[in-house]
Amino acid sequence: FNNTPEEDFTEQSFPRDLIRNSMCHTSLYNLNFIQLVSLAQAAYITQEGDIIKAKNIYYGNTIFKDSNIIIKKMEFLTQKNDNIVVLRIDFEFTNSKRKLIVFSIRGSTSSRDWLLDLEMYSPSAMFTLIKLIPFIVKDESLASSGINLFLTFPLMMMEDITLIRRYSTKIYDLVDNIIEENKNNSDFIFVGHSLGGGLSKYVATHYKMQSFSVSGP
């Protein structure tokens, strides 16, 4: 394209279906942007029958219809209201020996979830405000680090009693054995939307793994 004269770029030479946004070509572990977003949304499915229908019809015949992507399993590891909800999705690829296990974490649906949202967004907002102070932005010195520490110290002291710790610990209990049993032949990614996106980043950091967050703190 770089060597093609501008006047040659016509609809006849480059049909509309070949001109796509760069996001269409961004992928993690063979999954593109749209597919990852759909997996973050999948955790909101509430009935077991619906998840079977989603696997066989909605996801299998549309979003994941590519010939090299096979959905082997979709199952909830836990599915309780006022609690953490985690959906497991297993993929195989015809062009790779490595498998992929996706953990999709549901976002806010209950009153307790909104409290957890408040916990997660508060430190995010605090760090954002700190970075708006001019001399901190310009000078990442010991003084600015000290201010950061002072403002966030109460949050660090409370970490062990927060809902974030409680929810994330439950996720660790759910996925530890799965990761251990499949680590030799599988990759892992955590995805989620909103609160689920924030938790996916938090938990993925714990495991030093990849996360994909949609509108998460």
C-alpha cells in the first residue's frame, strides 16, 4: 500500500469488505478484539440452559465460526448472586498445539457488587488526581513517591479486610487447580467488564498473566 499512488485507491481496487479498522486485526492468543469483548459479556448469562445455547449457537456459529477456533467447554465455576461469578471457556486451535482457557469474571449486578465497585474506583480516582498535581507529574522523585504513599497508606492498611481481597481470594480458590493441571499445554487469560474487568486485572497480576478489561478500573 505504501507504494501505491493515492489515485489508485478506489472502491474497485479495494472493495469495502477489505477495508477494516485496525482493531479487527488486534488479537491475544488468537482471539480478536470483538471475540474478547463477547467473552467479557458472557459471564452475565444466568441460566445453565442459556450457556449451552450460547456455546452451540450464538458463539459457535457466529463470533467463533473461524475454522481454526473450537469452543470445547463453557461452564460456570461459581454462579451465585451477591457473590463472585466466574465463567470458564476452553478453546482449541487447529493451527496450534497450545490450548487456551479463558476466565470471564462478571461485573456489577447486586448491591454488594456496587460496594466493591466503590472500593476499586476510589483508589483509581485517587491516583488519577495525584497525577494532576503538576510537580508530581514533572518530578517522579522521592518526594512525589512519599506523597503517593501517604495518600494511599489507609487503603493499603485496609487491604486484608476489603471486598476486593475477599472476592479475589475466592477466584484464586476456583482457578488455582485448573491452572496447575493445565499449565503445560494451555495459556490463560482473564477477561471482564466493569467490575469484572477490574478484578480480571487484579487477579491476572497475581498470576503474572494476561488480562483483557472492558471499562474496568
